Amino acid sequence: MASTLFDKASEAAQFVLARTALRPKIGIVLGSGLGSFASQVEQAAAVPYAEIPHFPQSTVPGHSGRLLIGTISGVSVAVMQGRVHAYEGYSSDEVTFPVRVLGRLGVKTLVLTNAAGGINPAFRQGQLVLISDHINLSGRNPVSGAYDERCGLRFFDMSDAYSARLRALAKDTAEDMDLDLEEGVYVSVLGPSFETPAEIRAFRTMGADLVGMSTVQETIVARQMEIEVLGISCVTNLAAGIQATPLSHEEVLETGRAVEARLAELLTRLIPTLAK
Ligand code: HPA
């Protein structure tokens, strides 16, 4: 019986690897309303999260839960269609378990996508923004607690958490597509209530450009495993107090649907570059 997180992740990875001959080095997590890229994955083995040992399952509409192992332009990828969030009641260990499994599958590059509120007044609804850095206001850190040296260092650097190298590649790709791809700092909150206008003003003063309820925990675990991370936010709405209308989950999903084809194209073009 697997007992530690490391052993559980290894067991889950073994289960997934038994379903496919592919050995993906690139992992992709698709955020709220951003799942359409999954249809571009060729010859995919689709493994429902429910079947993978120890894997958490999402309870939120718009987050279907399956892991696809397939290819994009001949490059093997592991695509998580849906993720779980701390606001659903999951612990940091559960939220980040899939990243541990991707690491145990052999993934070296992780693309994390999400829906976010735009704090930077220059951002527009529907824009894609590269995450340049984060501020963890979730109150949690997934690598706290009992230390297992097989997971990586206990104290590790976070100064290039969102790889400058990968961001440069993404910008080159976006330029080829005539896609405007700005950068911004992502602040993570627990949620699920949206923020108050006062909180958004405070976050702006702190230096945040984007706000969301995911990604940061995953990035921390990925960095402990020395996986290179690229973060892409879809500005599904302007943050509280910036847009005139009340925020809603429907709006988040609706904007996601309007943008997901563009995100899918960016990812499809980018992946062969990341594989080099
Ligand atoms: N706040 C937090 N999380 C979000 C938002 C927001 O405005 N939009 C999408 N995810």
C-alpha cells in the first residue's frame, strides 16, 4: 500500500503509463472553460480521473476530469482536462497531486492555464496574458509539512518560477500569430467568493495584475520537482470594482469559450517549440 504522497503519485503514474506507449515530457493543465485544446490531441488515451489511483475529482461545472496522453504535431503530451481547487474543499496535497503525477510520468515542462480576473487597467476581457510571477495569498503552501527528499529540495528558489525562457518562446509564437501577449503578476486567493473592490485595490497596490483561484500551488510543487513552468491566464473578466457589472461564474465560462480556440492555437503552435 502506497502511503506517502511520493509513493501515491508513483502508483498513479504507473497506472497511467500502463495505458499508453507514449512518454510525454510536456504537461498541460486546461483551466475553467478552456478545455477545447483537448480536441486537438491526437491518438489520445483518455483516462478519467475517477479511474486513476488517489486522483482528486472536480466538482465544478466546466471542469471535466480526464487525463489525455496523446500527441500534438508528433510531440507527446499529457493534458489535464480540468483541475480541482482548494475552494472545493481540497487540501493543497490534493490540489497538487496531479502535478506530482505528471512529474512522475516524466514531464519536464508544464503549461498551466487558468481563468483570471484582470486587475491591470490596461487588460481587456478575453485577453491572454503570460504569468511573469505570482503572489501567494491563498494562505497555503503545498510543500509544507512532512519532508520527503524524493520530492525535491525542502528550500528551493522561486525567482524564475515562471520560466523567462518559456515566456520568450511563447511571445515569439504569439508574434507569429499576430496575437497580443502581455505579461502580468498573478495573485492567488482561496475563493470561491470573488474579491471585493477594496481587495482588488489592495492587490493592485501590491503589484498584482491578475487574480485567480488556482495555479500557484501547482507551480510551487512543479518547481520543487524542477519542472519548468509556463503560465497563461485568460482574462475572463475585469476584477471587482474595475468592471461595472457584477462578476459571475457564467461570465468566466462564457469568456473562456470565446477565447479557447485562440488559446488552443497558441498551444498547438507552441508545443513543438517547447519540445526542442
Ligand atoms: N477573481 C478570482 N478568480 C477569478 C476571477 C476573478 O475575478 N475571474 C476568473 N477567476
